Amino acid sequence: MSNATGAARKPPILLPELVEGHAMYPPKSYPSTGSGNNFLTFPNSANATGRYRPKILAVVGPNASGKSDLAIRLARRFGGEIISADSRQVYRGMDIGTGKVERDERRAKSEERRAHRLATFHIPHSTFRSQGIPHHLLDVASPRTTFTATHYQKLAHRAIRDILKRNRLPIICGGTGFYIDAAVYNYDLPAVPPNPKLRARLEKITAEVLFHRLKKLDPRRAKNIDPRNKRRLIRALEIVLQSGRPSPSPSSALHRTSLYRVLKIGLNPQPNKLRERIHVRLLKRLRQGMVAEVRKLHAGGVSWQKLDDFGLEYRYVSRYLRGLLPKEQMISRLETEIWHYAKRQMTWFKRDKEIIWVKNEREAAVRVKKFIESC
């Protein structure tokens, strides 16, 4: 279809731009084997429209499974860049509590200053680097604002396009299953703007009642949401009440064709090992200054209620700082809640039969190499 001037109308930019024609050369960091190690696929991987689907990798798993370290090693080995899929790591200043990868020191101060000069939601071009690997969708929002799955989807698609244009491998890494699916599949997410009046009414209702109401209106969402996270409960109800439909389910996404050719790698340690990792990691974060981080966020204008709504580390540390919990109880309850959250994450991921579960980097590298070299 043409516009009034007769020029061809460009497709919407929400979905990735697909490239037709022959494959591009592999990145220099991944040596060519002469078999076409490209991230833009050959003709026999074209979709029904005849357009070729770019290759992307997803590394998934519960908290403390080691997925971030694995993603960095795979990115270094195969010429990739990482797109974070974590609903809390998008916020600036929430570093220790979310387990955000450590930013390379030589760039950190200048990029932190630059971040505060930019818009509320932004993607600095490969400015966040950890161990030399560019990371996207970290520190893109202020914790005083509301960042939704719709925001994430838009920025994730933009980041994927940017990485593919440079013939690098996009690696989506995180534990927020809905964010991963929103980036991979053509989810039609309801663009529901915040409704202050509705939120004010829902804010007066207890989390228990909100959760009971969500179970009636959107039972699938209720199965995967934190029943004590009032912020997320209100947002979930806001979406279903204003759009008139529940959020997309993971099962519905799996039956849709993706505009990408996706390899999903999953890490799922044995329960006893995962619990031990959660315990060790929590104590390490406390030593690193997690309590001071929460105190600084509050001093910077993030309300106690907002910190509580962020859940897990920020909920229990903020309650400790307010004198609502003694330190020992804060640690024990937080560790239990992190374990419960990890189990909810695995409930989501286990529904996706496309995930290939691996035990170590060697198994993952074999799968990724075969995927990249395939036509």
C-alpha cells in the first residue's frame, strides 16, 4: 500500500526488520568454518512468507542458576551481545539486590552520568559492558517510574535489531519468562496506560483481596504472580479491567510463529544445589552492601511502598530498615521467598518444550555452535 505521495509505506518498527538475500559473514570473534556461521539464516529456514529469520539465543533459568555467567561466556565465544530479561534489572540503582552483572569500571562513571541526562526509558548504545560484553536493557528506567512489559517489548525489539545490524548474535538472558516470550514472540501486548483513579481505588484493597480478584479475572496470570506484590497485582488487574482480556499465556505464544529462529538454552540445578546457591548468594549480597543500597534508593526518592512492591530483597530489607523485622528474621524469610520465586520461575519455563536443558557450558556451547552453523 502506498501513501498519498506514492511512496511505499514502511512496515511498523515494533517487530524486527528482516533481511532477504544471502547470508552475512560471521563476526571476527567467531572463526569461520566455511559453513556459513551467520545469524541471518539460509533459504531453507525461511518462514511462510519467504522471508529469512534471524537467529537469536535465549539463556533461561531460575535465580542463582548461573545463567548470567553462562550468557557472558557464550557471548564471548560466539560474538554475541546480551539483552537482559529481568523485570527489576531495568531500574537504575538496583544493582546488588537484583544480581546485576558488574559493570566494567573504566566505563561506569561516565556512562552513569550520561544515563541520568537521557530520557526516562532509553537504550544507551552498548554502553553497559560487563567483562567486555555489551549488555542491553540494564539501567534503562528510574525506579521512581513504572516500567511495563509493553515498554520492555518495544526496547527489546529495538535492541535485537541493533545487534543484528552489526551481525552479532543477540542473546536474551534472564529469569522473567514473560519478558523473554514478549521479546521472542509477536505478543500483542495490550497498550494499557496507567489509570490513576483505578489505581487509587485498588490501592485501598489488601493484597489478599486483590489476588483473589485476579484469580477470577485472569487465573493464568494469578498462577505466576507474587500474591504479596501489590504493585504487580494492581498492574495485572489494571490490564484485564481496561483491556477486557487476560494477558497472553505461555502456551499460546508457543503456537505462534516467531519472526526469529530461536535456540533456548536452560539451566536448572538440582533443588538442593539451587537452595545452597541461593543461601550463599544472599549472604554475599548482604556483605556487598545490599542494605546500604536499599537505604540509598529510599533517600533518593523511592518510597518505602515502592521498595516493598519491588519484592524479594527490596521488600524485606526495606521492612528491616523500617524496624518491622529483626535482621535474622529478614534474612530467613527472604531466603525462603527467593526459593519460592525460583520454583515459580521453573513452573513457567517447564511449560516451554522448546527449551533445551543443559548441565554446563560445554553442553551449551555444542548446541549453540550447531545452531549457528545450521542452515
